[in-house]
Amino acid sequence: MFDFLRKAPAEPPEAKASAVGPLNAGFGTGIGSGRVKAMQGLAQARWTARDTVSLTRAGFQGNPVGFRVVRLISEAAAALPLVLQDAERRYEAHPLLSLLRRPNPAQGRAEFLEAVFAQLLLSGNAYIEAVAMPEGGVPAELHVLRADRMSVVPGPDGWPAAYDYAVGGRKHRFAMVEGVAPICHIRAFHPLDDHYGLSPIEAAATAVDVHNSASRWSKALLDNAARPSGAIVFKGADGQGNLTNEQFERLQAEMETHHQGARNAGRPMLLEGGLDWKPMGFSPSDMEFHKTKDAAAREIALAFGVPPMLLGIPGDATYANYQEANRAFYRLTVLPLASKVTDALSHWLSGHGGVDLHLRPDLDQVPALSIEREAQWRRVAGASFLTEDEKRALLGLPPKGQG
């Protein structure tokens, strides 16, 4: 398919490779297509365009809070231990587990899953390509495709009939086949879109713009371009406040030479007659601006579901301690996201393998939940009215003798 887009293969025809690999040549370092810019009047606020590329640049590449929350969630979710089981047993070894341990030659399990979770957080969509074995069955490789390059092609019934992956004016189409679909599309809930998900960074876009603007304002202060630290006021003997050109140039040269820069920090200033130093501090509105930046950081963390305490954001005392905040982070953010992705992968890969398998996080091996799991094990073990198999089922284990 689309052989005219490819060069002559250097390997035998049966070599496994992603179908979009030839399209990606020369386009691996950028984020994607050009940024959409909104033309607005000078008197209006300027907001980042609400597309994946612009939001990724502003909210992830250009914002430390957005960068940290995405990395924190994706790395924590990718590090969760996974178990594979069906209705009768839990598998210690299986082709699907081997596939997840090494999804493709360039990525291991953690890097692959981190890319899936990060794409879902930044765009609201994650696309995974399966490179099928020639004889069918379990895919030979799995590849994460960039969401900003993928578009859904709806069929007559409204459901996706194909997916187009576009790079630099070239396209590759993945036709959806019942049971063995080449693309797994995982999307966040979007109330107003039938085919694409809504990302947390889009919901936090206003807070991201405010936080970035506050950072630029602070940088301008450090560069001494927004507000001077003080003013030298001249009042002559005759009551006039004007310096001659020679006096002005001399004073300016002395200030630049002896009182500006890190080398001259703290040096006392010697003023001649008629000169007076008037320091300028932050006005109440300036101080409120700093509070606005902290509030914007909390809103970004809130949109992604990360307790501000974990990010070191001041002014938040929702949780009694760091351990409680970390447990809430896993319970309310990491585990729901990981369960959503593993459920989608289970359903999709089961269609390729022809068997019904369930992939899920192993809660008993998550250190942040150890206290909760220990209490649940103790409570279930003490329930004398339950059979052993019923207790195992409550703990997510297969029946005895089959696991």
C-alpha cells in the first residue's frame, strides 16, 4: 500500500515496520504542522490558539507547571505493574506480555506507555498502530502515532471507517477492519465531539496563558525593562529640576559603570548636591499579580488532577501531609487513566489474538496504595462467611488452583 511513497526496501519484504515510517523521514524533531495564529486587536487579550500543536508548545514545552504535571502522570502510570488474566487464570508468560515488554525495536514498555499517556493528556487522543504478523495472531510490533498528524475518516454510519496519518503533504490511510483493526484509538471524553477527545491542557488553556504572561512579566522586571528599582530626582539651587546635557550624560555613565549589574549589587550610592534617590517598590496591584500566577498554577494542576502540594505550589493545604496527597493522586488520577488505557488495549489486542484477555494494573504492587490494600486483604481474610474462591474474586484473583 502506498508503495510510491517509499524507497526500495533495504531488508527482505517480510521485515516488520510501521506503515507510517517512510512518511516520518525528515519530520522527527518538530511538533508538526505550523501553528495557528489568531489575529486580534492591540487592545484585546491575546490567547493561544486552541489546537494541539499550539497548546503543546504553550502548555508543555513553554510552561513548567504543565510540563511537570504531564510528566508526573505519564511516568507514574507507565510504571504501574500490569497483570494479564482471563476468567480462569493469571498468566506469568504470554505473547501479549512479551509484546508489551518490547513493543518495537526503538522502545521498551515504560517508554511506550509513557508516550501513550502523554499523547492522551496533551491532545485528548492516543493512537496505537499494530504491525500485524503475516500469519495473523498477536501483532509483531506496536507504535504510538502522533495525535496532531492523525485524522478520523467517518463512514456512512458515523463510526470511523479509516484513519489518515499525514506528514508534510503525504498521507497514509489505515482502513478499519472488524476484529483486527490496525489502529487503537483511545480518547478522553468530549461532550461536543463525536470523534476526538478533550484534553486537560485545553481546559486549562486560559490558566496556561495567564501563567506564561506572568512569567514574562517577571522576566521583564529582572531585565529592568518594566519598572525601574528607583529614581534619581534633581532639584537645583534655584528650584529648577533640569540637568544640563553634560550633567545628564555624566550621571548616566556613572550609574551604568558603578551601580548596575550583579558585580555592583549592594554598592552604596554617593549623590552630589541637588540629587535625591527615591526607591520604587511593588504596588498592591503588582503584588496581586504574583498571587494571580500562583492561582493559575493551581488551576493547571487542578485540570490534570495533580494535588498542588506535589508540585510545591504555595497556598494549598487541602491534604494533611504529602503521603495523603500522593495516595489521592494515584487513586483519583493515575489509576483511572491507567485502567482506561489498559482496558482499551485489552479489548483491541484480544481481537488480534482471538482470545478474551484482561490487562489491568496490579494494585497490590503499588507502594502508594499499600496501606489501603493491606486493610482490604485483612478485611476480606476475616470474612468467615465467604468461601476461599469468593475471597480471591474480591481481591481480583482467579479461582484457586487456576492462577
